[in-house]
Amino acid sequence: MAKRILVVEDNDLNRKLFCDVLKSQGFAVEPVADGTQALARARDFVPNLIIMDIQLADVSGVELIERAKADPALRPIPVLAVTAYAGRGDEERIRDAGAEGYLAKPVSIGPFLAAVRGLLDKATA
């Protein structure tokens, strides 16, 4: 059965790129453009991985990660944070919120897929 990945990204081009790349690798993908709907969609979709943009228009990705990790149903799902904010201390702050993975934008396909597979492998180990 295909691994399920929830992609929370408010930028249309980035969301389409992430989803297209993941689908081409055989993953079942659920795109979410509106951060306020992300956790409800995660509960319905029950993903094996959440890819979370940090700078969303309506809510902070860091806040969503913290909320997911406080929710017993969502806590075990690994989160890969993807952000254009790659300043000093940002990765630490995002990992402290609960993200298991971190990538700075612009994202290259190779490292993106390696991070996705690494988190999925760790989650099933």
C-alpha cells in the first residue's frame, strides 16, 4: 500500500511541485493550501508523513507542528518542515516545535526525496 503524505503549502507552484514529485514516486498525496484546515485534514487522511511549510498565510507552520505534536492522534506522524526562512536559529526553533526533518527552500528534488524517505523509513522502523 502506498505511503500517504499530507502536503501543507500555501504557494500553488510549490504545492504542485511537491505533490507531482511525490506522486511520481508512488506516494498517495493529499494537498492542503489553507493551514487552518491542515490538522483536520491530517486526522481524516491519516498520513504517514506531513510536509509542512513554515510561512503560511493564515497560521504559523511552527504553531501547527506544536498543535500536531500535542494531539495524541497526530503526535506519531513525522513532520518535514520546509521553509524559505533559513536564518540563524530557525532550524533549532522548528525542531524544538516537534519537526523531525528540516529543509530550506529552494528545495532540490534529490535532497527532498531523501528526507521524505528517511522520515518514512524511521517512522516504520
